[in-house]
Amino acid sequence: MATGRRVLPSLLMDGAVLIDVAPLDGAAGTELVRRWHADADEGTAADVVRLCAGHPLALRAALEWLAARPQLTLDVVVRDLTAGR
């Protein structure tokens, strides 16, 4: 399995199947964020989803960034995303 924002023609040539994943709605995105980060309150998780436009890859990147920095909170992610970082 491979994920990306662009189609990778070489994978298609090798028989890969393209699956388009639409942005998640607020409820589904919030549930996913809270599954990945159990301490997240619903409001902060919803903010992350909104700031990532519901894109699963963006949500994953934001939460992986946080997972690598356990001393930080989800509020820091919201602050950084709001600041355009």
C-alpha cells in the first residue's frame, strides 16, 4: 500500500489500484484524531480537522509530528497550524 497526494504512474503500470480518498467530514475526522491521540478533547480535535481541511494525510502528518514530541499537546499543533507552520 502507498499513499500520496499525486498519482504515481509507475505503480499504476505495475498493477496498483488507485483509490481516491475524499476529505473527512468533521465528525469522522474528529473521531480519527481522537483515536490517534486519546487525550484530545473534541473541540481541539475538531480544530485540527478544520485546519487540515479533513485531508487524511495532513491529519496523519500533524499527529505523527505530535507523537514524536510527547512533551507537547494537541493545542500546540492547533497553534502551529493556525500560524501556517
